[in-house]
Amino acid sequence: MSCPIFDLRYIFMRLFGYARVSTSQQSLDLQVRALKDAGVKANRIFTDKASGSSTDREGLDLLRMKVEEGDVILVKKLDRLGRDTADMIQLIKEFDAQGVAV
């Protein structure tokens, strides 16, 4: 998805963040801090603590319901978005079709 300079959707865009850890030994803190440092408001950061094989990601489901055309989703690393490469690509395509940049 392109971001033309004069596209009004990007003047009024909202910034969202998503963070995910896949083991109980990992912490969301570094990812959340990086998202806040990038300008994402705390109430627009969605998180999940689940194994990579788990399909139950409440934070991601809530994010999907919140975003609208023109919004931007930030992740610290793309691999945090999906459980595997195919899942990550599918999610990016889904958001792109909605007019949401990742």
C-alpha cells in the first residue's frame, strides 16, 4: 500500500501497535516500550501472550475490529504479527485490503 503525500487518509490516520510473545519466559515490555517510543498511545497497543501454534489471539482480534482505512499498525518486528510466514503474509494482505498499513 502506498502513502501518497496528499492522501487525506494519512493526515487523519490513527497509529496502533501490536506486540506478541510466544513463551512464558518472554516479556512484552520491550515491544510495548518501543511502540510507545514510536508514538503509539498506550490505549492503542494490543498484546497477546500465546504459543506460536495457538490460534487464539484476543489482542489481534480486538485490533482487527478497531482499525479502519487509513490507520497504521506498528510492530517491533514483523515476526511478532504472525505465527509463521504464511500467517504473517495473510494478515498483511488482509490489512492491506482494508486500507490499513503495517
